[in-house]
Amino acid sequence: ILRRIAEPDRVVSFRVCWEDDNGNIRVQRGWRVQNNNAIGPYKGGIRFHPSVTESVLKFLAFEQTFKNALTGLPMGGGKGGSNFNPKGKSVREIMRFCQSFMTELYRHIGADVDVPAGDIGVGGREIGFMFGQYKRITNEFTGVLTGKGLEWGGSLIRTEATGYGAVYFLANMLAAKGQDLVGKSAVISGSGNVATHAAEKIVQLGGKVLTLSDSGGFIHDPDGITQEKIDWVKAHKTHRRGRIEDYCAEFKSATFTAGKTPWAVPCDVALPCATQNELNGDDAKMLVANGCIAVSEGANMPTDLAGVHVFKDAKIMFAPGKAANAGGVAVSGLEMSQNSGRRSWSEAELQQMLKDIMAGIHERCLTYGDQGGGYIDYVKGANIAGFKKVADAMLAFGVV
Ligand code: NDP
């Protein structure tokens, strides 16, 4: 099972040609890694970023398989994307790229086959362009992508779900120790979908957010990043495609540090929500030395291996991404159910379902992660619980 589970079922690789606004023909590579469909259709995001390679997508699809199993919903694991860089591109260029990407991808996906979603560089707008092209080519209106707009099959709270879920998981870990988020200071990296919604939920639950970041550096606002400031960041990063350093011109209490991650800022809790390997061993030592008691990974594998060991040795609460950020794919799973049933649930129903799913994942982690003496190894708990479900299904199918 270990040897079979480590091999993706299928890796599709294809050329994507598109025309830029100056009439130049541009060529990119696109991929879809269909990792494992033992417990449901392949499911996982699409990433557009110059750092995307087949290797990056393979690790993300592998992680996704166990994350999806942890949610308790019937979803297999996959991941896709392209080395296309959306930064500095016009909306028309992004549309032409998305259409060209889907013109290849459409033959490999389907509502019961493989259901992609968004990820870094792919938000509601890009999902719209890709869904439109899928519908145009196949003449089918079907739940083939998640993260869709509310008017055309999307689910309420899908946009918020990953960040909110990462904070619900954090609250579950704290509650297991008789604590909550009220009055706790939080350091967050990133300023995209996951980071801004994690910040929003921390504020709603009574915590104080001190930092946000992007690939240019981080901002530190000792007065706290309030809902009003988060709304400004969302508009600035998403609609204006701006840089996080512009925050300091808008809110004078903040400072910007170029080229650095925010982990040296003392805090009670930390949420890495930007990208992989953004928190290394030295960063982890600094967080622990400064009194950080809990880390919840909003991004996928943001803490490198040395950092994970530091957190485990210090026995602080550490939630790996496959458990902590599963709220996004969970609500994607609920979007698939709503599409199949041709219905939509209310926001209150979905909020409750998301909370229940995150509490369920926390419980599953406890089953295999409780080490006694008050220490819970969430990495071990999440890995074993996710693996067991997929492995049991594969065993039932025989050698296929
Ligand atoms: P967005 O594109 O909305 O935001 C990404 C953020 O991370 C931006 O602030 C970006 O800065 C920063 N960033 C991206 N790449 C790098 C890099 N190489 N170095 C430094 N900063 C970087 O993406 P999401 O918020 O959707 O995704 C963030 C993380 O969460 C990813 O790991 C993703 O896989 C994971 N995730 C997302 C889910 C979702 O539902 N969206 C679900 C589960 C996990 P800049 O603007 O400068 O590029």
C-alpha cells in the first residue's frame, strides 16, 4: 500500500498557448496530477504561479489526498496548475490564458471524475473564465469546478472557508487546553484569500492580528489589524492587485519590513497562510522563544521539516495544513453536493457544517495523536487518520 499510495494514479502534462495584448504568442506548461481516487473523485486546486512545477504539484496532490480523507467527505486527491504568472497581466490576457488552459484540461475532468478548485493565483474570476470555457466546449452545465460564483452554482462561504476553518481548528486546539482566542495576539503571513479570512475570524473571536505579508515583505501593525483594515487589504490585493507595503501609507501605525517573513514578531499564536517552506527551523525557534503557544497552518506545508521538529520538540500545539486548512476543500465538497442535488444551503447551515467538520477533523487527530500527559501530536494524528481511510479503501479494491 505504501508503494502504491506514493505513486500518482496519473500525471497529465500539456502545452498552453495564448496570445498577449501585443499579439505575441506565449507558451506555458499546464499539469493535472490525479493522485488517488480511492474514496471519491479527484479533488484539489489549480495554481497559477511561476514557481509551479510537476514536482510541486505532486507533493500538493499527495497532501491533498489525506487532507480530503480527513474531512470525512467522499473526495479523492488531485492538484493542477501552470507556471503562468498572472502578475502584471491584463484581465483579457488572464481570460485568454484560462480559456486555453481549459481547452486542454476539459477532457480529463468531470463532476464525477475530477473537480478542480482555486489556489494561489486562481480566484473567483479565473474559475469563472475556466467554467465558461468548459461549458462552451462540452455544452454541459455541471459541477465540474468549485469556488464558482453564487449566481452560477457556487456555495456561500467557500471564499471564507479555508481561513475561517484554520482559525476554528486553532480554537479547537486551544479549547482542548481550556483556552480561547480572546486577547491573544496573532502573527499571520500572506495577504491573499486564506490570510485575510484567517485574520477576519481571529478578530471575530476576540484576538488581535499584528501582521500580514506578501512576496515583498511584511507589515506590522501594533494597534491591531481591524476588520476595516482587513477590508482595505482585500480590496487592495484582489481588485487593485496592489502590494502589502502600501498598507503603511494608509494606516500610519504600521511599519513595513522588506524581504522578510513576520516570524520574529512576538505573538501567542501564528498562522502561516502564504506558501510552502515559508517558515524554517530558525523561524520556529524564534516563535517558541518568544512565547508562541500554537501554530495553525493555513497554507500547504508552510513549515519546513526542521521547523516541524522544533514545534514537536517544544510540544507546542501545531496543526499541520492537511488538518488545519481542510475547511476550504470541505466546503468545496459541500458545493459538489449542492450541485448534484440542484439546491443551495443557507449561510447559517454552511457555517455550522464547516464548524462541525473542523471539530470532526480535530477529533480524528486526537484518536491517533494523543500522546498522554496533555500532549497531542497533531502531525501524527492527521497523518495516520488520513492515511488509514485511503489505505482501507485501496485494500478493499484488491490489486488495481
Ligand atoms: P492567494 O493567491 O490568494 O494568496 C497568496 C499569498 O501568498 C499572497 O499574499 C502572495 O503574495 C503570497 N505568496 C505566494 N507565493 C509566495 C512566495 N513564493 N513567497 C512569498 N509569498 C508568496 O492564495 P491563497 O490564499 O488561496 O493560498 C495560500 C496558501 O493556502 C497556499 O499554500 C494554498 O495552497 C493554501 N490553500 C488555499 C486554499 C484555498 O481555498 N484558497 C485551500 C487550502 C490551502 P504576492 O501577492 O506577493 O504573490
